[in-house]
Amino acid sequence: QEQNIDLDRAVEIAINNNLSLKASALRIAETKELIGSARNMEKTNIYLNRDQNNIAPNDAALTLLGLSQGFRLPSVYEAQRKVLENESRLASDLYLMDERNLVKNLSKAYVQVVFWKDLEDNYAYLSRLYEDVAQAAAKKYEAGESDYLEQLSAKTRAEEMQLQIRQVKDNLSKSYVEFRSYLQSDTLFGVAED
């Protein structure tokens, strides 16, 4: 069963379901978490060595026990923090840009579906009129009130309209595929009738 939705609801569904936006949101969270790691110092290393080149008075090699830890100047940590903050802002900006592109493309696809549905309705109405004219022309020809050319012309117009309706239905189907691809949902959605 197809569920008809308006453009606002379609945008809401697309934003909630879009995997690319979800990945961008995770990237934002990741970059925000990394900001805290800008001031992380290196781990402390403990070492124990026997120095065979340095011999004590009792003819035993010296045993060296020590700690080492590297650290940087505060300006380096501050610069790392600024880089990480800028990466976080960039990730946020990319998310907003992706979201705007999604909304733009979804809106365009929605409008195309509405356009092709309206055109299909208009062509269906015109097709009924052309069929009525073709039937009237056939009756006039049978009654001898018109020539065969008038009947043939009316029949051709009705058949052309049927061909145009098939083309519009194909375009409508393609528009629905594009529209639904932006929603990324298992539910079939259609556009709401205005």
C-alpha cells in the first residue's frame, strides 16, 4: 500500500533515513571527541638496562633503571586543538551541505512527480475528448456527413494522445524511482494530492 506524503514529511523522512547523513553525523561526533585528545601527552616509559660498557668497582655491569616521557611545548598542544576544532567545524559544514543537497534534490524529484502526475491527468482528459471526437467523426462518416480524411484525422489525434500518455507514464515512473531513492525507505511513498 502506497502512503502519500507532502514535501515537508518527505524531507523529514529523507533526513532521518539517509545513510550518508548518518555517516556525516558520526564523523562530527568523532571529530568532537578527538578535540579532547589534543593535550594528551605521550605515555611514560620505564626501562631497565644493563650497561656492559660501564663496569662498577666490583666488576659488575651497571644496571640502569629509568623513566622517560616526551612532552611538547604548550603552543604545540594549542595548535593541535585548533586543528581538531577546525576539522570538527569542517565536518559540521559538510553535513549541512549534504543535508541541503539532499533537500534540494528531493524537492526537485517531488516537484517532477507532481508535474508528471498533473500532466498525466490532463492528457487523460484530453484523450477522452479526442476519443469522443473520433467516435463522432466515425458516426458522421457512416452517415455520409463527412469524408474519410476527417475521420482518419480524429482517430490519429486520439492515438497520438494515447502515445503521449504512455510516455508521460514512463516519465512519472522514472520520477517516482528517483524520488523514492532519496527517501531510502522500505515503505512505498507517493506524493500527496493537492
